[in-house]
Amino acid sequence: MILAKAFEKFADGSPVCVMVRGSLEYALPEEFVDQLFERTAQRQYTRALLFSDIVDLMSGVVCQVFPSVNAAYQKQHERFSVGRRAVYDKINLVEPRVVRELVRSMAQRLEPVVKKLRKKAGFESLLPSWRVRILDGNHLAASEHRIAELRDIAAGPLPGHALVAFDPDARLITDMFPCEDGHAQERSLHLAVLDAMQTDEVWIADRNFCTTLFFFQTAANHAYFVIRQHATNVRWIPVGKRRKIGRTETGVVYQQRVDLLDDWGGRLSARRITVRLDQPTEDGDVEIQILTNLPNRVRARAIADAYRGRWKLEGAFGELAAALHCEIASLGYPPAALFAFGVGLLAYNILSVTRTAIAAAHGPAILEEISAYYVADEIRGMMRGMSVAIPGAAWRRQFGGLKAPQMANLLLALARRVNLACFRKHRRGPKKPRLKRTKYKRQTHVSTARILADSRGKTATAIASYFSTKLSRMRSKMSVERLAL
């Protein structure tokens, strides 16, 4: 018995839900969340409503255990000593800096657990011996026009956007850089990213981050960049000839030594890696240029492959959209929308740890076959009943005081009970061409039964015609053979 008796029935019937709920209790215990809020918040304060209660309520909405914030409050109103209006006021004023600190702290607590699980599974790294961060932005979808100032505006109101830093080896979102201005450029957050850089980290990003400031300040931070080159943003001069290096899965790789120039006469030595693609991109590009200041011991082909690893963050955004409800249209105030998105990032990290544990238990190859959608669906179906059967105090006693190695071993033991057939992805085949539909004059509806009957009649006629033709040919052949005799 690896868990207390109250958990064993759920551990046998739905180990994934126990893993998710236990990981959440381990990564974000109530006391830790409330202390983080007191330490980070500048405008808000705690009176009768704890920040941990708001995070727990929003996590139920994001994971679609409850359809809305109002439904979540109505179902759990006994735990709150304040009214519905106070809950909404708290959510609408959550400071973005608090949300960011919540995401960062959770990743830091989960990282040693994931590291131990990855070691047992023997996963490969994107760039071995380097700490990699993939950077990309996400603009939140337009909200509803519930706010009074938005009701007479036809355009879709954008509640904000955020840059997200992703660790592709741990498969964890490690940082979030929120912005309440939905129309602001991603480059407006470059300074926040540069302040967060650590020594010897490798930052991989697209052309939006190809700026002189980003390159030179990254080097000043003793960090490294792998950025796709923008055609006009950065001035550079060649230092050496372009040389052919070899091939990757997508094309031929070339390398050239260059110097990047700033406006004050400064120079930064870098490499310009070109991948001549076998197949053009969706935009029609036949070549991709990548700028990097990584040392020569990191091969150009490895850098090109690492840049291709950007799709891992795109995949994370896709899973956020498909499996979680982190862009809630009814939350129009930017702080509330960014808070919901931040809680969605927390939920993604929990799902990622769960899948990593399953892969460690059943083999690394299974990692790409586990569907975040089916894991989230399992949570939606079981979490309410499990919360009723096992109170929060029991979860805190079981998981709250564990160390990282203990938590990793517990997740591994639970993962061995998972029925993989329930969570496998179903990959679709190539899309079929769209059929041209038949239009009927003066008729907007048809009878399905009549259409099917006509189709079956045509099919029966075709079959009868086929066999009739075949029988005629057989009779003709027999007649020729008799004449020959």
C-alpha cells in the first residue's frame, strides 16, 4: 500500500486523478500560495478571502471541472466567508506580477521531481549539457463585452498577452511575462525577459526577438541566443566564408562567421547558420537563417535541430487550447484574464509532470502518445467526486510534506497502475479534399431517410448491373468455346 486507505480506491480506479491532485498539493500548498501573495502583491491585501482559495477556485474552472467562475463559487460557497461580488473583485484585481511569481515558483518546486523522473526514464535533451529556454508569445482571445465601457464597441476587446518561457527537457513552463495591453508588441517585454536570464542559459526564439538590444544584452548576461534572423532588424557583416556543414532532416546546413553591429560601434561575434529547406515553409521561405553566439563546440546541425524544437512550445499552446479552458471569454478585465491564463499554465505543468511520470513508468516512447485532452477529460469526470470523498486536509497530510525524491517515487508507483489504452492519442490521417455539395432549388432541407434509400437503391442497381454484365461475358465465352469444339 503506497497511499493511505482513503486514497487506494481512487488510486486503482483513476490513478491519473490522484497524481494530478497530489502534484498540485505538493507544488502549491495553501500556506505557500498565501505567503507568496503577501510577499509579492503591492496593491491587494488579505482580509477575509485567501488568495489560495481564489487559485483553487480558478483551477477548477480552467480544468473544466466547473463550467464558469460563478458555477464554481456556487458549488463551493460554504468555504467562502464573502459574497460572490467580493470573489469577482479579487479576481479582477489580481496583479500580473503575482501571477508570474506563482508560475515561476511552481516550476521551481516541480523541477527536481521531473529531473528525477527523467533520469529514471533516460530521456534525451534538446541540447545536451545546456539549460535551454524556448520563448514565444501568446495573445489572449477577445473577451465578451460585459464591461460597461465595452458594450458599445463592435471590435473584439483584447484583454492582454504574455510571453512564455518553456523548458523543453523538463517540459515545464518556467516563466511568464504578462502584459495587460493586448495591442502591445512582444518586443515591449524584452527588458523583462533580459532581466530574468540566468548565466549559461540558451534562449531559442523566433524573428520577433531578433533585435540588437536582445542580442547584445543576452551576451552581457553571459547567456546564449538561438534566434531566427529578421531581414532588416539587425546589422551584420560577414567575417568568414559560408561553408556547407551537412544535412538535417529538413535540409542542407551552412555556416558563416559574422559580426553583429550596434548603434555605438560595438561588435558581437556570432555564427549565421543557414538551412536550405527541402520543402518550403507555409510562408514560402526556402531558407532559414539562425543567429547564435553559442561556442564552436556546439555543432551547427545540433543548433538547427534545437531551433526546430520550438514546436514543443507551440504544442504546449495547442494543448492549453484543446485540453484546458484558460482563455475565459467572460473575464474581460486584463488582470482577471491574465490570472486565468496563468492558472492554465500551472495546470499544464501538472499535466506535463503526470505524463512524464507515465513515460518513466512505461518507457520514453509513450510520452508523445499520451493525450493531454484525455488526461484532462479524466480529471473533469472524476475530480468532483474525489473532492467530496477525500477532504483537502487528507491531501495535505499525504502530499504536502513530501520531499522531491519521495514525490517522484510516489508518482512513479501510481503511473504503473495507469491503463494506457485510455489515454493514447488518435492521430488523424491526411485531410481529404472537400466535396462539392449538391444544391436543391427552393429546398433548404432534405430527408435523410430518402437520401439513404436512394443511395441504397443505386448501389443495389449497380451491383445487379455488374453481375449481369459478368454473367453475359461468361455466357459469351462458353458459346465461343462450344463452337470451337
